Amino acid sequence: MALLEIQDLHASVEGHEILKGLNLTLNAGEVHSIMGPNGSGKSTLAAVLARRETYEVTRGRVLFNGKDLLEMKPEDAACEGVFLAFQYPVEIPGIGNAYFVRSAMNAIRKFHGQDELDAMDFLPLYKERMKILEMDDKLVNRSVNEGFSGGEKKRNEILQMAMLEPKLAILDETDSGLDIDALRIVAKGVNAMRGPDRAFLVITHYQRLLDYITPDFVHVLVDGKIVRSGGPELALELEDTGYGPSEADVPQALPA
Amino acid sequence: MSSTVDTIRGLAEQDYKWGFITDIDEDRVPKGLNEDIVRLISARKGEPEFMLEWRLNALRHWFRMAKEEGAPTWANLTIAPIDYQNISYYSAPKKKPQLDSLDQVDPEILRTYEKLGIPLNEQKLFSGVAVDAVFDSVSVATTFKGKLAEMGVIFCSFSEAVQKHPDLIKKYLGSVVPHTDNFYAALNAAVFTDGSFVYVPKGVRCPMELSTYFRINAAETGQFERTLIVADEGAYVSYLEGCTAPIRDENQLHAAVVELIALDNAQIKYSTVQNWYPGDKEGRGGIYNFVTKRGKCLGVNSKISWTQVETGSAITWKYPSCILQGDNSVGEFYSVALTNNRQQADTGTKMIHIGKNTRSTIVSKGISAGYGQNTYRGQVKILKSATGARNYTQCDSLLIGDRCGAHTFPYIEVRNATARMEHEASTSKIGENQLFYLRQRGLTAENAVSMIVNGFCKTVFKELPMEFAVEAQKLLGVSLEGSVG
């Protein structure tokens, strides 16, 4: 059974149809990259999969681990193992970074009928993963994302992902606004988590990120549909030719 | 955005857990307000002549005010007219408890406090907290009195203090809040029935938190308590106040007065968690909470710190203030005020700088949800004599949903050019993006809102004593959500 199966997905925001019949299948262990021009629907896809309620699904079906994802609330999808690394992470004044992640972990553990982790069990693990992401210890008790630089915010997203250990990690333009060092660190964090039980959906505008995170599949999203799919070489080709010929010239791609 | 609003609306289903009624025999005076009633109250309490005179004086003043100007109308509140003649001004449990022994308190009342999570049995109390329990108009029990007496700390009901320490009462009663101060202060001075009295002698650091727990039980009564705390030279005391009331359809009046006096190098920390019944979702019933709280930093280097968490009451009208008279004295006000459903709050502080190098800090966090209206009103006044005075004010409002309101009225008056003033203010709204972020990490909508609100209030909560801070966080959760364990 595929981990994620998207069939004929149509979705609208404020009455405008953005996704117009998207098909995609991800298996556990695979890294898929979605590329495409601005406005093609990349972030909408991420939001729909994370069940953001301002995005309305008008048609289609999405199965996650065999369950109907579109029936889930955002917190249920999260507890089932869907993680979204945000393009613009949100600040939460007054709530400590570590406290926040532990609360999230415990919410997920509770959902699965597991015991809660106390601070003693949690903290060593948290600090160890912070090291991989080369994050300053000072960030442990700082308010979530408050006063963080752009790079720190993105690293913090990856840190949360590393702690929550999702089945499906969606990275929404995690590379935007990162310098080359930060990009390398973020990629290191992601690569450390690659494994047979986990799939990644890496949404990006540029090929650059894919130099560090090598995808198994690359898909090109144009105007709400996937118009081409291929291996990592497709990303390089796009770098040279852009998102290229219009949709009409390209045969409809099959799901990967 | 609409989904956020729906979520919040779902959360506004409030459940007031403290709304039960205790069935006991009451001794109450007939409804109405006149000299005879005041004489009756004074007689029931066996007060000395000076107290009766003081009360009658206040009552006459109140009648003048009622006739000439009526209740104050400057606050940003909509208050249904109050018929002061339709209230009973004294209600006490019939079995008169001996104040020295818990064994003689009506078991029904002990059970009430047990239910409220405030067991009066000393063995069961948190070690380190002494409690004075005020039930309707009288104090029913004060714990740990013996232990405190060893250090010379007086902690007793106001009635007892009038009997046993008349000199201290004469000296300090009305010295910070005179009966002429305002309409409700005059009313309180005339009819107040009990409250707590604290005196910490020179150089003594009070070894435990002192706490008063106020409970209104009787119907159609008002509660008018009076608290007086005196910290002598070099003394320190931390005082906690909590309150609840049963669910009743009518509005009940609570008009309290609190006076604090800090002499040279003394410190008073006063914390309140106010959880009077707020009324139902449509705004029926609930407590009218019209309270005058003021502290006087009389001595040099003295410090008075107010921390309040206001989640209850249909209407809150309250401005815990500091008069910074001694040189180098410090006043602080930390406040969280939450209005949900149809609640209204007009609350804030006054910092009056008189002495040299006096400093004040104001941190106010207002949260509005449902149709709640929340007003911050604060005055900072630097008198000519207050050379080198400083004030820092931070005033933040958080809106939840699209039907509530937040209002801010700062008044700043500076008459000495050496003063340094800082004022910061912000208004924010819990956004769909914030909620979505937290829910995407696995938190339910309820927990997400609760977390954001608690984060917003953090700078105030950290001023509360530990157990109280935990209590306050939970209370905030419940007040917002209806049913969080």
C-alpha cells in the first residue's frame, strides 16, 4: 500500500480553483520533489495535505496510510504522521521552544495511547538533535520563533520534524531565504532522517536544494496539475530550460 | 478566517465549576440601606463606638453622593441600574463559629471549601499557606494563627482585629482609601462586614503566604469586605486572594476595599485570582465587582506589588494603585484580565509618584473573547516633588474572534522634568495562521488557543506564587474553553 495516494485533487482558496486534478503517489522510503513556477499550486498542495481549513477541497480523494486524509482535522493529520515544515514559521510569544515541542510530542503520543514524556526524558534527545542542526543551546527556552533569524526559523522547523518523527514530511520551500551554509545544515538534518519508513515531499522553486537532498522523483507542477515527472536529472534539465513548454505540448504525466 | 471564529465560538461554551450553592441557615438583616441597618450590622459585630461613628459618617457621605452625582459613569461599562435598597447588607452562617477553633465551623461550610479545593484543615493545607476564609459576610476560619503569632504576625478577620487591636485599626483604617474616595468606597465603609487584617511587625519576614478566600453564597446579598495590611519597618509579606460565587440569575454586588501600608524598607506583595461567577452566555446574572484597592508606600525604599488575574465577574471595575510617597519606593502592577461571552472589564492602575527616585512598573494583558469588552485604564502621575521618577508601562490586548473589543485609556501627567516615562502598547488577534501552526503539530484547537493565551500572559504569571500560577493557568484555560481538565 502506498503511504500517500492523491487522486484527481481539486482545491480552491477563496473561490479560486488552484489545484485542478492533481495525481501523485508516494511510497514510504521515497523522496519526491515538487517544482514549479510561482502560483502553480505548490504551497496549496502542502496546505491541503496538512488540512488547513481555509483551503477547500472540491473534488478528488487522498489516502494516507489507507485512511481518508480529507476527513481529518489538522491535528488528526499531524497525529497520524503528516508534518509540514512551514515556509513562514509562526511566532508564539511566551511559549518556550522546548516546551512547545514537548507538548506537541505528548499530544501525538497521547493520540497513540502512549505515555507522556517528561522534561527529563525529553531534554537530552532535544539537545542532541539541536546539535545536528548546529543550533544554539540558548534557543531551548526562547519563545517559539520569536526574534529568530530566517535561517534559525527554518532550522527550528527541521528540529521539530526530527523530534516528531513523522511518516510524511512536507517541506514547503524550506530553502527560500537560506544562505548556502544554512541550506547545507538543513539538508543534513533532512538526510539524517531519510529511512525506509518515511517519505518526503520537498517543495522548492530552485534546483539548489536538490544538490543537497537528492530526490528519487521530481515532478513539475504547472497550473494545478503535474505536467512532468522524472528522476533527479529532471531538476537539472529544468534549471537550464525553465518550466518550459506550455502544458498543452506535454503529455499528461502519470503518477510516479 | 471563518473557521477560526467558529472554533473560538465553540470554545466559548463556558462551564463555571464553582457555581454550587451551600444549604445552610443564614442570619441576615432585612433588605435596605439606612442608619438603622448600619447600627444593626455594627451591633451584630459587637463593635466599639468609634467604628459605628466611622460607618455612619461614611453612610451619610454615600447618601449625599447618591443624591448629587450617583454611581460613577466614567468607566467604559454598561451597567444596569442597581437598586441599593433591594440588597441585604449582612448575611452570616447561623451557627456562629468560635474563631479559634475549626471544630466549631459548620461542617457544611468546611465541605464547601473542600469542594473549592481550599481545605481549612491545617494538616491538609499546602504547607506554607495560611488561610482566612470569608463566607458571605463573615470570616469563618483562619488557619495557622498560632504559628504566626509566635513571630508577632497578626492575621485574623477584620472583626476580630477591631476587638483585639483597636489601636492599629484606628490608626490605619481609611488612611489609604478614605470613605470620601469614591461611591463604592463610601458604601463599603458604611456596611462592610468582614475581611482580613494583617500586621507584620518590624523586621519580620512573614514565614508563609497569607491567603483569604472569599465565597459569596447567599442570594440577594452583597459582599462588602475590607482588607487592611500593614507591613512595619523592614517587614515582608505575600498575600493571596481568591474568590468564587454560586450561579444565580440576578446580579450580585461585591464592593470591597483593600488598603495596604508599607513603612520604611517594607514590602507587600498582593496577588489576586478573581473568579466570581461571570454570568451565563447571554449575560444573565454574575457578580458586579466594584473594588477599590490601593497601597501606600509610606516609608523610604518600600515596595508594593499588585498581581491580579481577573477571569470572573459580569462587570469588573477595579484599579489597584500605589501611592509612592517614600523616597526610592517602588510600585508594581501586573494584570491579566479576561472577558468572555458578555463580560465587561474596566481595570488598570494608578501610580502616584510623590517621593524622589520612585519607580513604577505596569504590565497589563487584556484578553477579549466572545462579546467581551475589555478596557485598560491607567494613570501615571509624577508630582513636582518626585525628582528622578521612572515609569514603565506595557499594555497589550489580545482579541479572540471578531465580536469582542479591547480599549486602552492611558493618562500620563508629569510635573517634574527629570521624570523618565516609557509606554508600550500592542493589540493582536489570535490568527488562523497561529492556530493552524499549533494544530499542525498535533495540538487540538482548544489547547492551541490555551497555549497562545498562556504565552501572552507569561510575564504576569511569573509574578504569581507557584501554586497560584498553576491555578491561574488552568483557570484561564477553563474560562476560555468550557471543559479542560
